[in-house]
Amino acid sequence: MRIDIITLFPEVFTPLDVSIIKKAKEKSIVEIKIWNLRDFSKDKHKKVDDKPYGGGKGMVLKCQPIFDAVEKIKSENPKSKVILTSPTGILFDHKIAKKLSEEKGLIIICGHYEGVDERVRKIVDYEISIGDYILTGGELPAMVIVDSIVRLLPGVLPEEAPIYDSFYNYLFDWPCYTRPQNFKGLKVPEILLSGNHKEIERWRRNKAIERTKEKRPDLYEKYLKEGGKDDIKKS
Ligand SMILES: C[S@@+](CC[C@H](N)C(=O)[O-])C[C@H]1O[C@@H](n2cnc3c(N)ncnc32)[C@H](O)[C@@H]1O
């Protein structure tokens, strides 16, 4: 998969050069290209923003450099879908990440200042928000979106790993423990030391159900609606 990011701040994307995302790039599962919006400015001072019509606060990112950047990237990868990071977009979740991970390519536009000229929305396929709060720019949302999508690409994680992550089937992940068995009197549940893999699996599934039901009843309802069981009984 190819992902292109259009930004005024290419230097902030170093988190995409470590750990799992770095390995996915090395294995050529994903190619991530960062484009500097300023390189597409036709202004002699490389300006990409201007004052809003009608007056008022802040600066607005102009159409021209954004349209030209998207056109250039699409000439290299015509099937790419365009994402605008925006507080007014649909709320990003696992379902959207899964859908986006099945696209041929993605172009992510990072807004800044007051945001982008409204006409940019004409060339956008998905407008995505990562939560009901305002960030300075679209760079962090772009990295959140890329990180969550890349994890879902085949070959990035061991085959079954994402299935047991929180949200995959609406449920949270189960509780995890590692050595030592007893830390300051806090003990690891006996069942995990039993060596009975069938029972451990059942305990984990039930814990996942229990904590989802308690912490996120909305997700638990969705899990039930999709045919999930309330309790994984002994077979
Ligand atoms: C300071 S914000 C603009 C806020 C805009 N004036 C408003 O109130 O809706 C600048 C840019 O950051 C990005 N951004 C800020 N908050 C975001 C969020 N919750 N989700 C996605 N993108 C966000 C968008 O790209 C946005 O254009």
C-alpha cells in the first residue's frame, strides 16, 4: 500500500520511522511519502495560506497548492483515495481503519491554522476527525490514522495478532501479566500458571467480555448485536 501525506511540517513525521511501521516499510508492505505543501506553492515567497474572505481570525490554507499536490500524487498512484484531517469529519474508529487498509492508496491532507479553503472538500473522499477536540494541525491525526491502518496490513503483525486487539470484534483485549508471579503482593491469576490452554483461552475471552461490558456498554451492545456471546461456557 502507498500512503502520501501532504503537510507544512514534514519534519514531525519521525514516529513513522520506528518500530512496527519502520519494519513494514522495510518489508515493502507500505510506502509512505511525505510531501511539503510549500513545494507546490506558485507564490514567489512560497506562501500557502491567506486571510479569510469576510474577515476574521487566522489564516486559511489555499486551494491551489493542495489541488496541485493531490494531482501530482494521483498521477503516480491514480487509485489513491484522499483523506482530509478535520474536526468536522467522521469519528475515526477500528471499522474505518479496516476499510481504509483495504484501499490501494491514501493521500492524507494535514490542515493547519484555521484549516483549509472549503473548496478542498471537492477533491476529498473521506473527511476524518480523531476526536472531539482541536489540535494545532493535521499531522498528529495523520500519524494516528497511518499507524492504525499499517498494523492491519497483511504481513505487518503475526497473522492472528490484530484479531485479539481491542476493538477488532468490538471487545477490549484481555488482561496481560508478565514476570514476576508476585510483585509487591500483587499476584498473577492462578489460571494463567495452570498450563491448561483451553481454560486460559476461556478465562481470557470472559475477561475481555467482562471489562468491555463494564467500561464500554456501547461496544458491548454492538458485540452482542453481531452475535457475540455473553459468557464463554466450559465445553
Ligand atoms: C486548528 S485546526 C482548525 C480548527 C478549525 N478552525 C475548527 O474550529 O474547526 C487546524 C487543523 O488541524 C487538524 N485538526 C485539528 N483537530 C483535529 C481533529 N480533532 N481531528 C482531525 N484533524 C484535526 C485539521 O487538519 C485542521 O484543519
